[in-house]
Amino acid sequence: MIAAQIRRRIDDGELKPGDRVPSIRKIEVEWQVAHATATKALSILRAEGLVEGIAGSGTVVAGGPGDRVARGNPRERIVRAAIEIADADGLDAVSMRAIADRLHGAAMSIYHHVKGRSELVVLMAETALAGVVPVDDAPHGRSRLESAAQSLWRAYRRHPWLARLGLDALRSVSPMVEYKEYVKCELIGRGADPVAVLRYHLLLHGLVRGLVANLFGEESASGASWWFDGEEKDLANEADDIFALGLRGLLDGLASGRVNKAKGRETR
């Protein structure tokens, strides 16, 4: 098992805290396995707490005196501070000045570690979405797709500002690349063609992003309190139930076998 071999390298001290572990691509080449298998190996190690994703550095061995989060690696501290600001006040509140104030430093010093705001937002997304690919040994099918969607939902709920970023902005964010491949493999396993894979990927991501934007985003109604049939409803308190309802509808459609569409008509 790939995860067991990398785990042994860590236990034997061959890989020390802070050292980079083999990337997905390197695992594919070294072990001659598919992308999904390589992704799963790193996901297992990440779930065990043996490795962690570090913005701009890839996946490294976690813990120990070399733990960069605990020690406060400058780049990592900048990204963490930016996420804290965005979580509290929204993405527009993130600026080099605001980060410098939070870290009690000079704004210009931030540029020694991050080129600009665009790069910073990507690094923020990398960190916020780390571990979004679930570890699930269940057979291919509905349960694994459900697990993936729920994992993405939890990440977006923790960091509502992610809803400001479209798929194009996330295309180079490695956890989303892993998530996309995970979903793609599950859909192909259910007989989906490339068009159907794209369609369901957009629907699953759109469900998560849309609900978070409407219920928790910066443009949402105050407290997501809307009038419905004469009664004030705090829909934010029902967010998980609303998400579960939407996800169930999407997965029921997939389970029905009406996955692909040809010449404008759905086919089984």
C-alpha cells in the first residue's frame, strides 16, 4: 500500500518534519498507479495527521519542532492572517496593510513573501481547501460522491469567502484539482461520459457555492432572515438541511441512471 510505504519512511526518519513528501505526480510515476490512487494515498496520510498542505510548498511531513505553522513561517503566517481577516470581515477586507497590522509588521515586508493580492488569494484557497478530498474506502458510487460534496460544503461553510471565487479562479488550486479528479473518477465509474462529468461537477460545485453565497456570503440578506408566508425564517440555521435536500436531488438523478445526454435527450 502506497500510504503505508510513505508512512514507514516517516516513522524511520527518512522523511522528517517539514520535508516534502512525494507529490501526486511523483507517486504516479514511482508506483506506476493511476491519478486517483495517488490522490487517495496522500488523502489517507493527511487524514492521519502525518502530512499537511503548506501554501506554496506542497505536502510536507507534519508536526515536530520543525512544524512551520507552530513556529510561524512568514509566508504561512501571512496566509493564515489573511484567512482570519476574510473569515471575519470578507474577502474585500484582505489587504497587505490589514495583514501587516495584524502581524505587527510593515506592509511592504509582506511583498518579500507574497508577490501580490492575486497570489495571496490562491494561497488562501489552497490552505482553506486542504483535505477537501475525503478518505472513503466505500465502493464506487453514491456514498463517495456524497462524501466528496459534504467535504466541500464543510470547507465553504467554514470560509464563506470561497464563494467569491469561480471555478476558473480555482483551476490551479491543488485541493480543487484533486477534488475534481475524485468526482470525475466516481462519475466515470457510474457510466458518465465527458459531457455528463462536466455537467455534474458544475452542479455539485454550484450547489455548494450558491448556497454559501446566498446564506453566508457578503451579499446575503442580513442574517439570511427572509419573510416567507408571513413568518420570518432564519434560513442560515437550516443551511445543512437545505444542502442535504439539494444534494439528495442531484444524487437521485444520478442513481436513476439518466446520466448522459445525447442529441438533446437524456439516455439511460
